Amino acid sequence: MSVLAWIALASCAAWAWLLLGQGLFWRTDQRLPRGSVAPDVWPSVVVVVPARDEAGILPVSLPSLLGQDYPGRAEVVLVDDGSEDGTGELARELAARHSERYGRGLPLTVVSPGPPEPGWTGKLWAVRHGIGLAHARGEGAPEFLLLTDADIAHAPDSLRRLVAAAGSHGLDLVSQMARLRVAGAWERLIVPAFVYFFCQLYPFRWINRAGARTTAAAGGCVLLRTEAARRAGVPDVIRDAVIDDVALARAVRRSGGRIWLGLAEHVDSVRPYPRLADLWRMVARSAYAQLRHSGTLLAGTVAGLALVYLAPPLCLAAGVADGDAVAGWAGGVAWAVMTGTYLPMLRHYRQPLWLAPLLPVTALLYLLMTVDSAVQHHQGRGAAWKGRTYPRPRTASDQR
């Protein structure tokens, strides 16, 4: 057989393994656990929102938190992380308007912790300050913390559903992958694939098994028991993590906590990414950190993406052109399986199904974004976000 045929067969074998041996990652039915019941007494909750230069997005997202229909004691703490666009003052104005209009709403506190100390990322420094403020409340520490980003909008019953799920199923961390905005052409091409790749890397079914080794969370919406956070040493133990949601989930699981992750139905990201450059920055800022800043892992990832996503259509086309039957049919089968596994995610995002065969194009873009992430890191511009650049976290071997 030709080299091309062997590549096509290897791609076929890879897709057979992904289809059957990777936790049914392609399915989208992992939603908040069914059978959750309301507690007799609703526990107290503090919602912590780290925000840096978010004045443009807060009018869409913050009212959804202030308007939560939650029967227990709850409040919102927005931590203004050195914003220069009036984020904190706008948040106070939005809370005043909400109270004036509706006569009710969760109380809002806006605090500014100052610049992060060395060794801390800005977001986790803000989260630390918000959690510390929650612990200092005169009524005592809340039973739960809801860690949510400033660009996340919640349905009115979101907090109620999260707390009911955690209480009914004995969960210490409940996280939902917010439905990302999909409006423009580039968002349609890239955003559903972003979630698809995440699910492939961290199959939700594996994560949700008690005692599983695969662990992750989605940082936009994390309900966390305060006691579990204390037991895990969060956020101090993950203070330098660029991919803070995965690091948080691992810390909680290592300390014996039970976690759950699924796709959201009532939680939406409202941040727009209208241009390819916007989406490129979103992915590239943390892609190399996901690979632990390892050149070896980068090379393996590039080779894996090429074999799994790029080889099938190329082998099919080359096999048909050259009369290589094995390369043609093996490439076609691999491409068909790839396309079929992507359809559920497109349905979840209510996107046209004809986008599914274009997944190799999106994978090529992600491959280039990942390489660019490594290049930026080595140029001193890695993990850059809103005017800050974070170095690779130091490991024990670095300190010898």
C-alpha cells in the first residue's frame, strides 16, 4: 500500500478510537442533573464577579445576576480589577437602576483590590478578594460561591437550579459551559468547534464520574461549596494558573470534592467575537499554556490535529485523483465519522448542519492559533489579556 493509504488508515483508526473510547464526547446530553429537588432551607450564596474593563458588556450581563429569583440569602460582589473604563461606577449605577425599576434585586457590592501581587493572575487575585469579602460578612460565610465572569448572562432561575443540583446530588462543584455567542460568520465557523474540541479533550461523562481522573470546569459559571474551596485551598493554591477553571476543578477533586460539568441551557456568554482576530486572540492567549508550555506537546498536538482532521479530506481527494482506492475510501470514512460527530454540537448551537464537513478548515485554524500561541509565548507576549502578560508558572524544577 502507498504511504497515503497508511496515513488514511491511521486516521480511520484514530476516529474509531475517538468514537468508541473517548467518553462519547460528541454527545450533548450532559445537562444539569435531573431529579434535583428544592431544599427545605435555601443556603446562602455570594456571587463573585471579577471584572476588568467591562463597561461595554455589563449592561447586558449584570442585570441578569441582580434579577435572580433566589429564595435564600444571596448577594453579588463585583471585584473591579484595575479597570480604566468606569466598570465599577457603571456597576453601581446599574444596581441602582435595577432596584428603582423593579423594587427588588440582589444587593451589589463593588470592591477594588488594587494591582495583583506577584505570582497571581489578575482574575484569581480578584476572585481571592471576593471570596475573602464573602468570608468576612457578619452573617457568616455563605454556604456556596457562584464564580461567574462579567460577560455571562444568567436566566432568572439559574442560581436556583445550580444550588438545587448541588444539594440534591451532593456536589461540591457544579459548572456549566455557557452557550457562547454565535452570530457572525466567523463565530459560526469557530465557536461550536471550540466547545466540540473542549469536550473531546475533557469528555463530560468521564468528568462527572465519582473519582474520575479526567477533571475540568468552565470558568464562566462555577458554583462552589465554600467548605470545598477552603479544603482545596482555593484560590491561593492555583494563584498563577492561566487556565484557572481546569486548575480549580483539579484542586477541588484532589481534596476529595465531587464535581460536575455540563452544557448550559440557561447561561449565555454575551461577549461578541465578530472578527477572526478576536477569536484568534481568545484561543491563542491560552493554547500554549494548555500544553504546559512544552515544545514536545506542541509538536504532538500539531501532528495529531493534522492526522485526525486534515488528513481525511486530503487523502480522499488525493486518493480519487491518483486512483488510490484504499486512501480514498479510508479518507472518506474518517471524514464522514468526523462530520457525524460534529452534528450534535451544531444542533446545540442551532447552526446549519452543512457546516459539519467544514470542520477540517476550522481545525486548521486552531492548529495555526496554537502555533501562534507558542510563538507569542517565546516572544514574551504569551497569555496576554487586557494589558497583562503572564509568564509560564514556575515548577519545582524551575526553582532548583
